[in-house]
Amino acid sequence: MLKLSFPDYQFRLKNKENKTHIFDPIRKKFVVLTPEEWVRQHTLQFLMIGLQYPASHINVEKELVINSIRKRYDIVVYSPTGDIHVLVECKAPQIKINQDTFDQIARYNMTLNASYLMVTNGLNHYYCTVDHSNESYTYLPQLPSYQQK
């Protein structure tokens, strides 16, 4: 798999039915290793190891309904009070992050109301904080760590 713009992390891999699978520590199971999953697993490690968010506060690939349409978010990090602290959208490395990507996460966030957004294709990472009352975003150089939030 492609080297991403994250620190090097250790992953559990296995081959099954001629496909490589990677262990997801949040879902606690092996999942097929696609380019997007490679980015998702690096992002999870970045959140847990790099920013020290507890695994118990993280959720992966859950369904949400927007305008009667079923969608799936990639990663959500909850605050200790149960509010959504960070919403993450992961794309495969070959997918350019553009306005459509930001529109997608903004639509998801209209339902989820996260305080922070992260968009990544594993090579480029974008972070912002959300001001819900003014419906505006402020781009950040980094997400806050668990201790900083």
C-alpha cells in the first residue's frame, strides 16, 4: 500500500480468499483492505496515538439519514458528554480533495453537529472548527489533542 502522510503505525494484516484484510481496532474485526480503508486505519491510529483520543470515544462507519437518504460517515469522535467532537471524512489517496468533499462533510455535519471536521485522503489533511451559530468554518493547522479539547 501507498506510504501516507501519517507517522508509521503497526497494523495487523491477513490474507483471506485472495484479499488482504486489516484489523480495525474500533470495529474489532478484520475488514477488506481498500485504499480508503488504508487511509481510515491510519486516521484512527492518528486519533488514538497521535491525539490520544480514547478508542471508547470513537465510532467507525455508522449510518445516518440525510433528507431520507441513507449515508455512512467514516469516523466520529465523541466528547465525554456524548456530543460529537470530531467528524472525519476519509477518501482514497487517488481522490483529490475538493469542494465536493467539503460539501459532503458539511451535509453530514448538518445532522451530526460536530465541533471539528477533518477531511483526509491520507496525503493531504484539512481541519476546521465549526461555529454553528454563525454557520462558518475556521481552518486550523491541526486538531486539538484529547487533553487540549
